[in-house]
Amino acid sequence: GAVVSQHPSWVICKSGTSVKIECRSLDFQATTMFWYRQFPKQSLMLMATSNEGSKATYEQGVEKDKFLINHASLTLSTLTVTSAHPEDSSFYICSARDSHRGSEAFFGQGTRLTVV
Amino acid sequence: GDSVTQMEGPVTLSEEAFLTINCTYTATGYPSLFWYVQYPGEGLQLLLKATKADDKGSNKGFEATYRKETTSFHLEKGSVQVSDSAVYFCALSARASGYALNFGKGTSLLVTP
């Protein structure tokens, strides 16, 4: 149990376009989802936390108008990178937590975004 | 705020050598502690965890003990294999931060035959 599926696993887009990344909990209800970003050879940095049905809470320095997060159901959250630029190229990873099942969150496979 | 500090890499070991990767943390309250592993080009995999003081997490020959008195969660393995080559992240989560994970910078391990 506790499987999180993230899609796509990789994407290449042109500068100025928008990209949507999906994160689905397949066998549990994700009351909370977390989005992280990882630059090459660096650690994961939390971008935002979203609770189902509520607006996401963004970490300091993360542009909420650029990284749109939607968590409209208990099994799906999406991250949309709007007007992507090469500096947005990174590895984006989601994790999901069911508050009724303890504190552990489960990770998706990650999405490698390359903006050209 | 909460933070995790882990030893800088890269760490290079010969096969069958003993591995220690140090991790210390600062946190208010009582966090849960984790070790994650990331193989090249892949996502994160949970390696082991401990949720309270003196708990020992173990998996695949790796072990780490939650030491509250030294605020540490060092990762150890008695005999590493080439397949253990990866980046290892120490992390903590706490109720105060909504259980978001706070990661260390990661330690790259290379095991040579």
C-alpha cells in the first residue's frame, strides 16, 4: 500500500510555455501533499504544502503565481509551472500523507523538467 | 527552525568496508527521523526511519539509532556493496511543520569493487 504516482517522469518544454505535473495517491487518501524541488547534486527543498480543498502554503522565496498548486481531491494534486524559463529546469518531487495513517509521507517518482 | 546536518561527501569505500554517515539535527519537540536513498536518475526511496528516542531503524543491512542526547541519527552498514552506491539523505519531520520533510544536503557514496 501507500503508492504515489507522479506523471510525467520527464518533460521538455519550450521557454514561455506552461507545464503541469500530476501527483496521485493510488491506494490512500492524501489529506496533505508536499511539493519539493531538487537542483542537480543538491538536496530537496520544500516548495509548498497543500491540504485537500485548501490553498497551498508556499515556502519563502517560492513564487505562488509561477508555481500553481491545486489539490482539489483526496487523491490528486497538480503543480503547474507557468511561463517556464530555463532556470526552472529541475527535478520536482511530490509526496503525500494521510493524516489518519500517521506522520509518514510517501514519495512519487519525481519529474525531471527541462526548459529549452 | 529545524535543520539537519549531515557529513559532506563524496564518500568512497571499497566493497565490504564499514560505512558510517553522520547526521545530526536541531529541532523543537520530538521529530521523526529518516534516511532516504536516491539512486542515479531516480526518485527517493525510504531506507529506514525512527519515530522516538532510542528507536533503531534498520533495512537492507543499514541501521540508524535515534539518539536524543546527542541529537544524532547516524547511518551505518557493516559491509557495503557496489550496489549501495547512491546519494543518502537524512531528514526529519515534525508536527510543528505539518510533517513536511526537512532534508540534509545529502551524502554521495561510491563503493568500488
